[in-house]
Amino acid sequence: MLTDKKHLKVLNLYCTERTDEPYSEEDVSNIEKIFEQLIPPQNLEDLCIGRFFGRMFPTWFGTTHLASVKYLILIGCNSCVHLPSIGQLPNLRYLRIEGASAVTKIGPEFVGCRGANPRSTDVIVAFPKLESLIIHDMPNWEEWSFVEEEDVAAAAATDGGEDGSAKIRKGQAPSPKIQLLPRLKRLELVGCPKLTALPRQLGQEATSLEVLHLIGARCLKVVEDLPFLSGTLVIMGCGGLERISNLPQVRERELRVTRCPDLRCVEGLGSLQQLWLGVDMQDISTMWVPGLQEQHRKLHDEDVDVYTWPRG
């Protein structure tokens, strides 16, 4: 009957947390069946799911049943190996995922473009209105991609025809054209210690990105090629980080760095105005702060303001 409640705007679905013993296979099967029947009404705007212990999210994710949803929060869904396919939700503006401990990879299924007609000339927009993407406490998440590697290879194999159209090499099918995160302003990745890299498409597609927080991403080695990031970059506790480069528009606020003992290269931040360094970064930063200052003086005839971050 939930789907018939036409005036329902906000829905929170929480499972009772079991502390005495693990969930049985019957428990898991039952909760998956129950959630499959809890189909939200199509006018829903705010959905929160907490402590769901099924292994698969219900199939009504990514369908027209969530077409009006603007705010989506998934907390403590620790048994699901894959995130739901929600990239095609037309009105989603805020997405928070917290504690998805079984997820090791986020891939094209999250974008929701699988099954698209590869020969279509239409551009598929993934997360068309999403402004904030917050991901916290995913301890086993290692890989993040938006498209399959074979799609990238197929796109690279196309040659421009004389009439301006793309030619596909023999034996290859064209890949659908996908536009990613055109309105994303804020990205937070906190407590994702095994994540090894940011997806390359993030820098190419997220043209509205203003704020990026990377906290506790200990396996991340580089933060680079984000030409549209225009506001604040905060990096804390990324012990394996070695390089920050090619962020030419970071200007309106600052770069904040602390607890990154291997950071030996910071370059290509020509518009940076303020640099905040944790007290632990004072020695290592002497390897790259002079170069930043020199570049900034050449471009703007003034120094970058450097401050000590009290919370370092």
C-alpha cells in the first residue's frame, strides 16, 4: 500500500540492528523480499535507508518510482556488494552513502547506463542534477570507475569521418555517449582507506566542481587533472599521497593539507590564493612551496598566503 500514498514526501526505512547473533540466510532472504514490496510512491522527495542487511538493493531503485527523489541517504547497508543503479534519477541533488563495508568496487552499474543503445546519437546524462556526493566509511572500497575499460578503448578507436561523424573500426561497436555529473559542486570521500585512484572522468566531466574533501584515503597516490575544481581542496590523512597537480582553478578559498608525509610534489595550482599546512607538514612542504610561490609570482606578481593549520 506504500506506493499508493500520493502525498508522502519523506520516507525513512530502518532495519532493527541485531547485536546477539548474525543474520541467518532466511533473515536475509526475508528482508530482501520485504524491501522489494516497499515500493515508494512516485512523488517521494526524500528517502533514507538504514541498516538494510540484504545482499541486494530492491529493484525499484533506478526506476520511475524514484523519479521525484531529491535527497537519498544510504547508511549502514553493510551486506550489499554493489551500490544501487541510481545514475539516471532525474531530480537527485544530494546523495550520501555511509558504511557500505561490503563494496569493493563502484563501476558502471552505479551510473545506470548499461543496456543503453550504443548506436544512439543521444547523449546519456548520468546524475544530471546531483550537486553533493558524500561517501563516508567504506573501508573495503578499492576501485572507482564510471565506464568499462573496453568502452574507453572503443571510444579511442573511433576516427573522425569526412562528414564529421565518427567511424568505428571493424569489429567494434560504438559506445554510448555519456555525460557525467554536470552539476556536481561538492565531493567528500571520508574514511575510504583502500581507494587507489579517483576516476579519470571526474576531471573531464564534473565541470561545476567547487569543493573536494579527501580524508583518510591512505592508498591514494595522486590528486591530479581536475581542471574545473574552482573552490576548496582539503586533504587529510592521505598517507600514501605523493603528488597534487594540474588544478589550475583552485582559487576562491584554499588548499588545506595535513598528515600527508609522502607529499613531495605540488604543482599546477596557478590560481591558488591560500595554502594551509598542518604542523606536521612544515618540513616536507619545503620541497614544493618555493615552486608554488615562484609560479604564483610569475602569474600574479604576488605570493601565495601560507598559514599553519591549527588542527594539524
